[in-house]
Amino acid sequence: MNVTPAVTDDVQLKKFHQNVIDDYMICLMSREASLLGRKEVLTGKAKFGILGDGKEVPQVAMARAFRKGDWRSGYYRDQTFMMATGLSSIEDFFFQLYADTENDPFSGGRQMNSHYATATVDTDGRWLNHAELYNVTADVSCTGGQMARALGIAMASKKYRQLDIPGKEKFSDHGNEVSFVTIGDSSTSEGVFWETVNAAAVMKVPLVVAVWDDGYGISVPVEMQTVKGSISKALEGFLINKHGEGIYIYTVKGWDYAELCTVFEAVANKVREEHIPAIIHVTELTQPQGHSTSGSHERYKSAKRLEWEKEYDCIRKMGEWMVEHGIATESELEDMAIKAKDEVKAARDRAWKVYSDKVKIVWDRLLGFYQALHENYKTEAIRHLETEAKSFTNPVYAEIVQNARKLEIQLRRFSDFKLPELNDFVSHITRDGKNRYSTHLYSETPLSALNVPGKTRKIQ
């Protein structure tokens, strides 16, 4: 298949080239965000990171097939897709990495990074118009957990096509939505994956399952966890027959931009129209920085495999394809890479300043209490807490709260000690922490179930 436009009109060709360049730039920026994200964890500015490097090219392809009204139910490596659809900025990526409760637009700093969601209701609790939005259901950390949710969303589209439901135009365009679900190859070994695929085939719903296959489940090669070493081969019994029973199954190389764009668009259109589910098995992907910031893939990958991953890095291969087809020159690709590095670094710095400036105010106040404390009250335990507070490297809010609480407890041992400012400080940051992490666990809108007037009943 060929992604090159069928017509050779100069205007359309120029537009096509610009679309490709835009996709490439998104891939570069997402990769740079992953590289800097790992550094932020290793320097202590963030506490953990799980990143989407190596999956960039298939995700810009999926984004091109994603329409308003569609839904994504995914896992934690889809940052490039979110950037390509405009649902996440680079700053948003780092706000979530830093767990910034005020600026992380997806979970308010309460979820691990790369866990995404879009709003379904407004601030008053009233439904938004989902048919006019790119929709993302809140990601879950439990691998495979996104499958059942995606099935439910696909089933909703089928019902909207079948039933005359008042007001359904806010939720569906006559059932023409696709539910996209993304999953890593390792998680396809889970029961919920197989249950979902089976149920989707039986119910005939518009579900597209994109399997990102980089050949490993953390350190376990795919051959040791999937029969025939391929989930698409393992699923061959599900292939659709002449009676329309089953699913469509496609395989495509994760570094082949042209083929990826063609396959995702064609499959999404087919599923959207026919309401027959499909699997897109994206193979030969890489994971340049390993599974997460907690490990090193050099420990379990051979030198030959690591060399192959460099050669078949999806961004590198996309760049080679662009040069081959006259879309960009080597020099232009290099300039784009430099620009991406500069822009991502600047976005990272902006996000860190916004987050750290607020933390520094609280940190400085804590250190002020230690500085003002008379030596008579500085027990060994309090000196240890002071040393800890002074030695924080890029502290997070929770570390300051914990230290302040411990200081307050230690000072209660002195019956003659009074420092109401410290007590007020601890009370304030405790209330602030509650607002940061304990609000909106349930609806707090006027439409909350807790706001429904109750009825009293006389007991006879």
C-alpha cells in the first residue's frame, strides 16, 4: 500500500508533504520528551517514569485515523498519540511527570505519568458533546484493564446505531464511532484480552485493537509468552469467514510510516462502517530506554538485538523514507531534530519552574522554622529532620509535609515550647494536601447523587 496521494496536483502534494513533516516533528518531540523524562527521574525531579519511546510512528498514524466522536481506551505508552491529536502539550507531559496537582490536566497529579483522560462532563456535571470531541477514557495501571472498557464503549456505538435514543446526537453520529484500544504485546497473554476479542467478535462492535509489539514483556521475549511468537498468528482462528463471523486481523511493521497510515485509515473506515472488530498487530517496534526508568534493557538484550533496534528505530526509518521520497533532505531532518530538542527542553523548563516555584515557597518556610528554633530544642531527632530538610534534592510536596509533621510531633515533647506559626503551617499544608488528593473522588457537581433530596418514610 502507498500513502502517497493519488493525484499529483502541486497544492495537494505540498499539503501531503507538510502533513508528513508535521508527523515527523511530533515524533521527534515525543522522543525528546521521553529522553528528558528519564533524566528528570534519575535526577530526582520526578519519582518514576514510564515512557512511549519507540512507539512514536504508529501512534501518529493512528491519530490520523482517529475522528471526533471516537474513543481511545489505552495503556501508558500513548503519549505520541495524545500529542498528535492535540490532547496533550509537551508541558502537560511534564506536569504529569512531576505530579503537579494544579496543572496536570489528566488526573491532577494523582495518576502515574502517561495516564490520560478527557472530560466527559462540564464543571456543573452536565454532559459535554462527545460527538464533537476526541474522547479518551481514563487510563488504568492494571495492564489489560483497558480492554473491557473499550468493549463497552464499542457496544455503546452499536446501540446508538440500533436504537432511537432521545438526545443521542451529543454522544453518537448514528453509531459511526470507533473504539480504539491500545495494548502491549505482553498484555495480550491476559485473560481479559482474549475475553474482549471473543466478545467483540460475537457482538459485532466497532472495536480496533492496536497491539504495540516490541518483542519483549519487560525482559521476557515474546516467544516465551505467546504461542507461535505472534499474537496475530495465535488469533488466526478468529479470522472473519464468508458468513461475516470473526474479526479482521492485520499486521504491519512499526517503522513503516506509509504502510501504517494506510492500514490504520483503511481499517478504521472498514470497522466504522461494518461494525466488525479488527486487530492491528504492529510488529518490529523498539524500546530505546527499556521498560521504565527503574530498569535497564541492556541487561537482557543481546548486542545484536540492540544494534538492530538502532537500525530499525521507527523515527530513523521514517526519516530515511522522507529523504527517499523527496519530502525532506538530510540537512532538513537534522535541523528539525535540533528544533525539537530546543522546544522540548524549553517546555520542560517552563513546566518545572511553574511546579517548583510553588514547592520552593513551602520548602523555604519549613527551613525558616529550623533556623528560628533555639538550640535548646534541637534534639538529635530534630537535628536529623533539619539535615533531611536541608538536603532535599528537588523535593516534592509530600516530602515537605512529612518532615513538617515529624518536626511538630518532636516539639510536642517540650511542655514549655510554643510556636503557633508551625502549628498553623502544618494545619495549612495538611488541608492543602487534602484538597490536592482527596477532592473529586466522587462527583462534587450540583448533579451529585449526594445532592438528590431524600424522602422520609413513616414507619408503621
